[in-house]
Amino acid sequence: MTADPIRDLLASSKVIAVVGLSSRTSRPSYGVSRYMQSAGYRIIPVNPAESQILGERCYARLEDIPDRVDIVNIFRRPAAVPEIVESAIRIGARAIWMQEGVVDEAAAGRARQAGLIVVMDRCIFKDHYARFAA
């Protein structure tokens, strides 16, 4: 591990499940996920209202994803976070990433207690770009 745990997490991760990913290209979730996909990550959309986004099959819930997930990236309101964290724990995700404006200290504590890495109120695109593309 280096002195930059976010760099370490991003460098060691390959699969990102994006909860709340929208197929609408104007939505931040779409732009951020498209960038992360272009940077080499597999993006798995989690949105029960969609069937496919960015060329990947959508899943209704984290528990429906058949593959290992490194990071669960949350593009939902803070009220939805506790349930998503519990799902992330159940599937054995390595990390929870709450996008800018998404904060839930209690859910973050629960995730850490279960051994997950927690990044809160930060943009995964901005953090990746600053460390790897700039």
C-alpha cells in the first residue's frame, strides 16, 4: 500500500458495479461510467428499469450479478445507501464508493466494520483522472 489509498484501490480494481446508472447520456452516472469503462474497467449497471447500458447487461440488484465486484459505485440518494451497503456486504464487494453529495456515516461505518473500503462524497472519475490521466 502507498500513502494514497484511493490510488491503490483504483489500481487494484477491475470491476465496478454502478448502482443507479442511467442510460440517459446527460446524466452524471453515464458520463462517469463511460469514462471509467474507457479507462479499462468493466462497468456493470445496476438499474431495474434498464436492460442494457454501455454495452453491458443491467441487473436489478447487486445480488443478481454473477461476477465478482471490486467497487460498488453509488449514484443514488443518501436514503438508499444503507440497503446498498448491506447488498455490497452480502456479495463480498471490496469497496463502496459514494459519489459527490452522497454521505451516510452510519452506512459507511457498517461497511468498514464488514471489512469494506469506503470512499464517500468523492467523484470516482475525478479521482481516477487526477491520478492516472493527468
